[in-house]
Amino acid sequence: MGIKEFFKNAFADMKESTKAQHEVDKANFAAAKAESKAQWEEAKAMGDPKKRKAMMQAQRDEQIAQANARKAEADARIGAAKGNK
């Protein structure tokens, strides 16, 4: 392989790498844009008392469900430790 062929392959590889990186950058930009819009919409919704109250209630319901799941798991571990099944 001569110098000319070496540089031809090197530049072709750089071109492919640049295209791939551009796709990654586009995807990251789209994700950041979507996250920013979601934060804006959430902040805007917090201005409406009804929506804010519903969002807060949904968060509390999720926390209660997680706590109940942890309690059930702990009760199962206690039963296993005592030899009950």
C-alpha cells in the first residue's frame, strides 16, 4: 500500500467517523431539547393550582405504593428469617 492509498483510506475513515459523530450529536441535541421543553411545561403547569395539586397527589400516591412494596418485602424477609413461609 502506498502513501496515496494510506491517506485515501485515512480520510475515508475520518469522513465515516464524522458522519457517525454528527448523528450522535443530533440525537443528544434532540434529547436535550425535549427535556428542556418538558421542564418548561412542568413549570408552566405548576402555575395552575389544579394541575399542581394533581401532580403532587400523583407523586404522593407513587411514594405510598413504593413504601407499601418495601414493607411487603420486609415482611417476607421477616417471615423467612423466622422460618415461616
